[in-house]
Amino acid sequence: MSFKHQPLRIRKGDTVVVLRGTDRGKKGKVLKVLPKKERVLVEKVRMVKRHTRPNQQNPQGGIVEKEAPIALSNVMLLDPEKNVATRVGYKRSGEGAVTRVAKKSGAVIES
């Protein structure tokens, strides 16, 4: 059984604000989007500690802190003008190009 996923409104490099959880209110940059799992990695949000064995990148091994994925429904895009959480809309220009816009201010979202 296959499900059709909605297009993701959040992309890599966007600045988002966390709506739910222990990191509520924190703002950060999206490092990675995992569309099939509907999750995102946000910079300095939901930090977890992982015990790692020595390897090529980390010959010493030890405890490494890194970001864990957070549910897509728990983050919202940050409006570039008003600096508050906003929904994302789309506008089509004269040539047919589609751009993302912030619903609160109408500002174009650069990605």
C-alpha cells in the first residue's frame, strides 16, 4: 500500500521555530529533511548523546553530541520580516515560476 505524501513546505537551509517538546521556542536552521519519515534535523535542537566506537573520523571514540530528527509537524517556518512562525503559501509569477511566500507578511522566502 502506497501513500501520496504532501509536498514539503520546509526545505534544507530554512530557519524554523520549534512548536512542541522540550525545545519549544528554539530557532534553528534545517540541516536535513527526511521526507519519507516526515522529520527534519534542526541545528542545535533535540541534542542527544551517542556513545561511539573509535573509527576513521573519530579515532578516540567516546561520547558525541548530535542532533536527532524532530517531527515535521512540530516545527514551523520563521517569517523573514516579522520574525514569527508562519505558514507557507505559493505564488506563481508571470513566467510561470513558483515562489514560496510567508502567509503572515507576504514576504518571499529565499531558499
